[in-house]
Amino acid sequence: MNRLIASLSAAALAAVACGGEAAHAAAPATPVTRRVTAADLGPDRAWLRLRDDPSTTRHPGVEEIAPLAAPGRFDGSLHLGAGAGQQAQAAHYFTKAVPLATVLADPLSYASYVDGAHTTATGAGPELRLPMFCHGAFTTLSFQPQKATDGEGRAGVVPGVWQHWDAGRTAIWRTSRAIGDVDAGADAPLGDFADACAGDTSGVIGLIANAGGVGDASATLDSYVDDLAVAGTTYDFAVAGAASARVALRHDTAGTAGPPASGATAARTVTGVAAFRSPAGGPRYQGVGARLLIDDSTDPAPGDLTVTVNGIAAAVTRTAGGSLTAEAPAAVSDDLLPGRTVAVPFTIARRAAATTAKGGGAGTMKG
């Protein structure tokens, strides 16, 4: 199963209070987040694609907001696809130049995904680029993911998984123009460029997400980018629709007949379905898993409950916050596609204790 967080692949979670409805939870707060939708791409808009430049001699590829859900907010991503001889870009420019040293004072990072089934370029991934001036001369700095280690400790670009890149001071970047002792087309840590490009005539003027246009002109690169964090702002590429989760009980039956013995309560089994839905125009989730958060007024121990999720026994544990949780030991669906629903049956059995069903459980769609 694609594990939550550990593999940075998407999963759907539902909170179950032995009944009730699971509501969509807000994403974790970030200092500044700007949502970028399809309406923000195009001529005279906040994000310019390569195809929006009438003077370009390059051949644009795919440049669009796509439903593939990236870890974090799970609301879509930027699709950059470069076929043979093509290049794909989306660029956002600042209202004024920002010193590179100031850019490095905030997190500088992004997430990327390479679809290996539609990519022939070896070890390549989408780049984060910073167009800038260094002592009055224009240059473009390009982060080199193939020379980096991602947030999970994987070296270089690994197709088929979302990877988070810290592109800060010690990360390796390439310059299009000679800077100091670094030749044009050569690499150095970003901090070296920041030290060399200080002063009033130096500064970063924007950011570019780029795929293709370098190396083998016959190679293809099908990639996705999200959560570009630059100069204190995280750019979240998102589709219009939002996924949701709902929990419904099918039946709730006592497991013992007659009154319980003195000091004891009746055993009980709750059977239900957790349904995850992405609407038309919503995100696409990969490797969908399910987790049940169980609220019981009698506060049972994990060993008092027997839980199955999608027909498979699930271990019950207690979270740091005190709730009981049971996670599906295997993926419940390959993908949750826009316009589709994934229904996950579950059972919760309590031994020799009464369970009071509660409504209004909280839920999330995240990983």
C-alpha cells in the first residue's frame, strides 16, 4: 500500500465516530498560500505559459492545471508535459526584484511527480527556475533535482512517486550565464550565487516551473509540479472541485441476548461504509487508503475492539491525542478519479462493552 506521508502518495482518510458524517478538513496553515487555478494561466494573467509568448521559437508542450493530487492539500497540480523537441513552462513574475539572499531567508522548495510510463528522459524531472539579474546582467538559475536528495532520502528523480525538494542554500543550481567563478551552464550551491549577486543591480524577478528543453531533444518528460514555495509564498496549483468523505451506518446490533451480567455491558457491532467522492472537475487521488478514527464514550482499550476495513482485519492503536484509530492495511482503491466514488465497508466490534454511536465526526482528505 502507498503509505501516508512515508511515500508521499495520496490517501483518503475518514473519521468515524461510530456513525455520523465526515466533513472536509482545512489544509494545514502556511505563512502565505496563493491558489493558482486554470483561470490564472494565460496572456495578461498571473502565470504565463510558454505558449503565451508570441516571440518564442520553442515548441510548447502541455501546460495546464491537472487533477493529479499532490501531497499536502490534495487539490490538483500543474501538468508540464514535454514531447520530443518540446518545452513546457509556467512563469510568475514579481512586481519588483527581490534579493536572492532575501529569497533564501524563507523556505525554497517544491513537489514534483514524473509519470514514468510517458517519459523517456533518464533521471530528469521538472525544474524550479529563478530568472534574475546579477550586477545588471540577466541570468536564469535552475535547480537540478537529478543532483539532489528528496525529503524521503531518495537520490535523484524517482518516477511514479511524489517527491519534495528543498532547493535552498546548499542545493545545486545551474546558471545560464557566467557568475563569478562559475561558468555559463555550470553548477554551484545556490548560496554561492547569492553571495556573488548582491547589491542594488541584482535580484530575482520571478519564478518558473519548467519541463524539457535541455539535454536530449528526442527525449520526453511528462511531469507535475505543486506547492512552489518562493520568497515567503507557496503557490498551490488546484482544480475547481473539492473531494469529500461521508460515513453511513448500515446497521448497529447488540452481540448478546438478554440483560448483561452485573457490572458488565453488552457486546456490540457497528457496520458501515465510508464513501470518498471526487466530483467532476475535482482532484485525482492515487493509492487510496482509509483510516477510521473511533470515538467511544466508554473509552475502550485498543484490545477491546476488533476492526475490519474493506474486509481485512486492521490493527487498532491509540493516537497521541488519545483517539483510537484503525488504518486499512492495504490500499482500498488504485485511484479515485474525478466524478467517481470509492466506497469502503468497515466493521467495529466491541467486546463486553456498550458503544454509544455519535454523530458529527470530523474527517479529512489528505495524506
